[in-house]
Amino acid sequence: MKWIVLLLTATFFLPGAFAVDSTKQIIQQHLSEKQLDDAEDVVENWVKKEPENAAAWHTRGIVMAQQAQDAFFSALSYAGKSVDSFEKAVKLAPNNIKYRTALMQFYLMAPSIAGGDDEKALAEIEAIAEIDAVQGALAKIGYLKKHEKDEQAEQLVEETLADYPDNADILVYVGFQEQRTKNYEKAFSLFEHAARGESAEGDASVIALYQIGKTAVLAKAQVDEGIHALKQYLAAELPDNSPGSEWANFRLAQLFALKGNDAESEQLLASLTEVDDKELQKQISDWN
């Protein structure tokens, strides 16, 4: 069930991202270390103690999705528990875009035998659009891309950007596209605009600050702007779905090195040696 990897990436995991809530952090740590049964025990206890907590049910959906991915005989059972949990979270908090997006992605990505349902995915997209037009458009773009309707998806991207030119969510989305195609100058401009923009939950403007720094690293250009943005990022309250401070400090170390401030770069890198993040350590090693 490789579809679950996409769901998990979109709803819970990003390198260096840690939830501020201690229970969620414990669960995420278990998942990152493939201690799935431990994660399941913690989340089951959580929903038992707080049956009206939407965040608990949303997290349970993620844990059960991971269990379904790694299981064989019980995969469908776990998938059923996952979708039931996402549905429960939405029922408890119907105006929460994150919860509806996770449910929509499950319906969209899962095979029908595991609970996938195109019509239900579209219904969630409509519900998301009623809460926030841009988030609804982004959900629809994902739906179109899943069905290989790339031209329609790109047209919707252009229309949304034209209709909401100062919306950080769509600006960050397009910025990522430009970054992936190595159009760094355009990506940098979009992320800078996003950092000053507005978004449904305010997360995109903060994430844009990190991406300004990362883009400066990739482009080996606009180094001072990248350093300034990363310092702003580190001073902000980081969203759950954003890279953690360790990643920001790594990018900062890279930019200091590009600027010729080797002492500051080495000091930051030294502070990261004990960080328990395999991907971060790999990138540090590869960069050195």
C-alpha cells in the first residue's frame, strides 16, 4: 500500500518536523523509528482518554495508515481503522482544513478495496473549498494530477494564482514547482512574496521563510537574503508540518559557508552532530 506513504508525507512527516504536543511527539518518534506497535498503543490510549479530541483521532488515522502499509494479512483492517479515524476527526472538527485534507487524500490515494472513493474525495474537496477557496483549489489540483489531468491542473494553478495573487498557500505551491525545476530566481521571488502573504492557517508564510533560505543554498545566490529569512524562521513559532530548527540551522550553516564565514558555519554544524535525524545527518555528511 504505497499510497499511504503519500498520505503520511502530506499530513504528518517532514524532515525535522516535530509536533509541540508531547503525546503527538512521542507518537511521531515511534513512527520515525518504525516502532509501530508502540505508536499504536499510545494513540489508542489517547483516543480512549479523550474520545472527543479531533487531533487524537486524526493522529490515530495516520498511525493506522502506517500499520496498514507495513502489514500483510491485516492491512485492510488497519486501512479501515485509518479511514474511520480520519472521518471521526472531521466529524468532531468539520471546519479544520488539515483534517479534511487528510481524509480527502485517503479517499483519493487508497484503492477502493481499502476505502478509497473518488466521489467522497470530490465531496471533501467541495467542503474544503467552502472553508477556504485556495485550499479547495489546491485539493482539486491534487485530484486532477492523480488522474493525470495535468493540463487542467496547471490551468487551475494559473487561475488560482491570478485570483489570489497575495495568498501564501498558492504562492508556496508554485514556488515549490519552480524550485524543483531549478528555476531558482522565480522560486525565490514567489517565496519572498509568500512570506508577506496570507494563508488559511498562517503556516505557509512561515514555511516560505525556510524555503527562501533553502533556495539560496541551492542557487548559491542571494545569500544575505537567505540568512535573514532563516533567522526570521528560527524566531517564529514553527508549524507542525514544517522543517524543524535543526534543518534551518543546517541551511544557515551552508549559507554562512557560502558567504565565507567558516567559523560560524562550523559552529552551527557542531551543534547538530548529536541530532537524531538520519536524513539530516546524511545531508550534512554529503555536503561536507
